[in-house]
Amino acid sequence: MTKTKIAFIYDFDKTLSPKDMQEYSFLPDIGISAKEFWKEVNSESKEQKSDNIITYMQLMIEKATSNNKENELTRNALKEKGRNIELFEGVENWFELINQYSKEKNATIEHYIISAGNKEILEGTSIANNFKKIYGCSFRFDKNNVAKSAGLAINYTNKTQFIFRINKGLLDESDNSKINKYTPEDERPIPFSNMVYFGDGDTDIPCMKLVKDKGGYSIAVYKPNSSRAKASELLKEERVNFFFPADYSKGKELMKNCKLIINKIVAQTELKELEKKQFKAVNTK
């Protein structure tokens, strides 16, 4: 049997990390509180009828500039912010452990991030090299590598396009032609049924629903020892298959049940392969 290819796809803020990524270093370094910043983002978005994501990106630039902190807007400075991001328990070792398990089951996992957070910050995190592709909101930079405007904004709706990119193996976010061309389901590198999506809330719902409805698995996570109301609501509304505490450690619920999902995906894939081989054999005699 050929190896089964599986995609694990993650949101980031409050899924792999307890807080929004800007709150760890960027906002403190430019001298503004997280509460004040997000309040202004929401207020301006409502008043201007503007996209919430583009608004927060533009306000990052405006606030840093008005506080004479343009040096915090360089590509390298933003990447450096990623080093200070706190991760949920077990995330650091999660990839090695789950990859080893999949290998034992004759499978391989490709890991992806699809986040409304900043790609430049994500690329500086300690886990960045575990991902085949990181999709995040990115800035346009001037000749001095200082952020000047939003380059790519990923909101809750257009997050789903990146699920299709993974499905078709067309990972370049600047490719707007090939992605819309018809590709037969059996020619797509990673079927939807071989996907597992991890998220935490409303902004993940379109991706959760898409993956679940297409035969894959969607998991809602919640901060350990806190309310699981949102996660259970997502299950009740049939947006997700399961919900678990965001503890990625060995032996915890998330790890144990993701191993079961891997087992099922591998079994389904191998049975489909056997079915095709037998069908081909009886039709070539």
C-alpha cells in the first residue's frame, strides 16, 4: 500500500496559543494596551463598515508610526516578535510525536496554518519549521522592509480558499488562475476526507464546516480549565466533529483521539486503494 497523506490544518490564535499574537510583544513594544487596541479596531470597523482584519493591520502601522516606533514594523522586527509567543501545553513536541505515530501507521502528515494573524510574526515562532505552509495576513513592505499597508488579509470567509489550495496542491497564495481550474477529485493530492482542521471559535466556522461536510474532521479546542461553552456550542450546531481541551501533550485527549482519526483515515484510504485495484483487475481480463 502507498503511504496515506494527511493534512493537519490549524488556526493559531487561541488554538495553538492562548492569546492573540500581537498581545505578546508587538502591542507592548509600541506602547498600547491590547484592550485599547482591539476596542479601537472594533469601533473603527463598525463605523467605517470596513473589514476587521484590514482595519487591525492598518492600525498596527498607524499606532507604531504615531508612537515613533516604525522600527517595530520591519520584517525582521515582526519576525522577532514570534519568539515571545506562548504556546499551549504540549505544542512544542506535538509535531514530532504525531508525525512518528503516522509513520508507524504508513501515513505522512503535512501541517499547515491558516490564520488571521500576522504571517511575519508566525514565521518567527519556535514551531514555524514544522509547517509545510503558513498562511497568514501579510504586509506590503517598502524598500527598507518597513510595513506600509496590508498585502494579504485573511478573514473568516476567505480562509476556506486555502483549504482548497491544500486539497489541490496549489499552495502559492498569489496563484489566482490554476486554483479555479477544474481538477478531478481523484487527482487532488490531499482529499478533504484526509484533512483535520483545528480551531477555536467563530472565525473558524467556515473552515470547520467545509472540512466536516466534505468528509474530513473538524476539532474545536478550548483553553484548559476554562469554559468549554463555545466549543460545545460548535458541536451542538454540527460545525465540528469533536471538542477537546487545547492540551497537545502525549496521552491527553487531543493526542489520543487524533491517533484514532489517523487510524480511520489510513484504513479508509487503504480500503479505497484495494477496491480500485480489484475493480481494475476484473475489468482487464
